[in-house]
Amino acid sequence: MSATLTSAFDAYCEKRLPMGDESTFRQFRINLKRFSEYLGHEATTDDLTDDAVQRVMVGMVKRDGLNPRTANKFRDNMLALWRFLCRRGEVTRWPEVLPLREPERDPIAWTKDQLRRLFDACQQQSGEFAGVPASLWWHGLHAVAWDTGERIGGLLSLQWSFVDLESRWVTVRAEGRKGKSADKSSRLHEDTVLVLAAMKSKSLRNEHVFEWPYCREYLWTRYGKLLDAAGLPNDRYHKFHCLRKSSASYFEAAGGNAQKLLGHKDGRVTQKYLDPRVVVGEHASDVLFRPAKRVS
């Protein structure tokens, strides 16, 4: 007898994701809902076929205009659950769905002018979050992100007990970072410490430095409005990860080790974070002779 994939996912979480973070659960649920919507009924274990999963992937790209990477993430989620059910003997046919080919895009970092506009917009925000003025909250978040190259999830998990304003050292604990395998300690700039000190004076009761009193989705909504206010691009390539790529790119360009900054084990992953406009290499146009006469 077939079971719903929603109930199967509950078992998957209990066995395979006992320490999973909310973003992982949220992504799975979005893709389970997407699968059911494409099928026209609630997805069950009987629907786990190569053809069904592939049709959804192609539809996401051709019908909905989504990125192949998003479709492949749907595939990853469905196949992880599918293989789990195969190992338990609840599904007999193993998946053989191939991923869609993803175009290789150059990483995008903010330019120096855009970064100034971004930080200016942070300082112009009104309202407050958990007692902290929004202008300080956004400024502090971006300043720490710039100094550490940390992901947004790690930043939101940062606790005051792991911030030393005197030594300027901050530690994002492994439990709040992607992979949950290692702490990451960084030294902050003096300017960043001043912002955090001002924040701390307003948030004596908050456990987390960047206490967010709303749902996580609203954070992205507010950030989009901040980008609009700054007159900056507001798309999937220019969100919090763009700041992480910016920090890595300018650090590498200044002679630093971006791989170490980002905490990547594989340098090939780091290359996907370095904007070639910032980390300037040698270009053909810089060294080749000009075969044509210059236009006057």
C-alpha cells in the first residue's frame, strides 16, 4: 500500500536529519508540495518514477521559467527521499534520473560603489528588531558578514556569548553553520565592533546578536526592499550570498586566502565565489598586439 511522501518525509527526517536545520526542511517541503501540484494529487510512493520526476524538472524550467539549478535541487530532494525508501524496502525501483545541465555562470560580487550604497541603505533603515534600531541591525549584519564571509544562517545563529568586543574576536558555532561540523572564528574590524557595541546596549535581553522576531521568509522580503531603496539589483543573484562572494573576492584580490575565509575544503568550490571582475587575472586584451589600425 502506498504512503504519502509527506508522511515518508517525516520518517526520513527522524532517521536521516535528526540535526537538520529549518532551511533544509523548508526546501524539502516546498519541493514535495511542487511535486503534488504537478501531479494534480498528493504525491505518494507510487509516484516515485523516473518519468514523473523528470517531467517536473523539465516543467520547472520550460513552463515556470526556473533555473536548472532549482530543478536539480528538486531532483536531489526527491532522490534522497526515494533512496531512503528503497533501503527500507518500501519502494523497489531505484531512481535513475539524470540532472539537467546547468550553465556555468561567473560569480557576481557587489562593486565598490554598490557596496557603499548597500551600507548607506542599511544605515537609513527605520523601525526596530527585538529592541535594536533597524539601522544598527542591518549595518551590524552586513559589517560582520563583510569581515567574516559567513553565510546568513551562521550570522543569524551568532550568540552574544561568543562575541568578544575587547579582543574583537567572534565565533560562529558549528551548530549554526552549514554542515554543522566546525566552528568558525574571525577577527572583526574596529568599525564593526563599534556597531556591535551600540547594538548590545540596546539588546541586553537578546541571546542572539541578530535576533529576528519574524519568520525567515520575511527577512528576504525586507532585504529586497532594502536593495530597492539602495537602487541595487534585487534578484536571486543579489541577496545575502552576493555579500559573501564580495567578501571572498575582495579578500582574494587583496592577497588573502578566500578558501580559508569561506571554510571550503575544496578550492574548486571557492572558485565559484570569486568574481573575475574583482580577482583580476591576465586577459588576452592586455597582452596581445593589435592587428588593426586604431580608429581615430
